[in-house]
Amino acid sequence: MFQPGALDAVEDQVLSVTRAPAPLFVTDMNGGRRFQVGESPFSLLAGERLKLGQPASGFRSYRAFRGGLSLPQVFFSRSIDLLS
């Protein structure tokens, strides 16, 4: 199920999130949940979901992935517009 601000790992990842102050939660395949601190690299294992909570202030979040991402190109862009 797609949720804005959620990211499902299909393989083990190392990533970092820098953002407006907001909670980050990782949910595993068994429903276990842990709070994740941003601003430093962390592991997101295959089958886990990263969810960004509502920011207390500001609105932009940036996710960086070791090795980058391979996404399909649509209209000459690999970015995603969630508002259209």
C-alpha cells in the first residue's frame, strides 16, 4: 500500500534522512516498530518500511541512499510529484 512519506526496502539499504524536525519510524515485517534518528546513516533492511512523521516545523525532507536509486524515467525526469 502506498503512503506518502513511506519507503519500503526491497533489499538491504544504507540511507540518511535530513529534514524538517519530524519523527522517523521503521516497521519490520513482523510489525515491530523502532524510532530512527535522522541526520546520520542507518540501515533499512529488506522488508522494512521507513515512515516520516508530521514535521513540527518546515516541510522538506531529503533522503540519500548509498549507491543511489534506479527509477524509471517519466517525461525525462526521475523525480516524483506527490501533489498532482
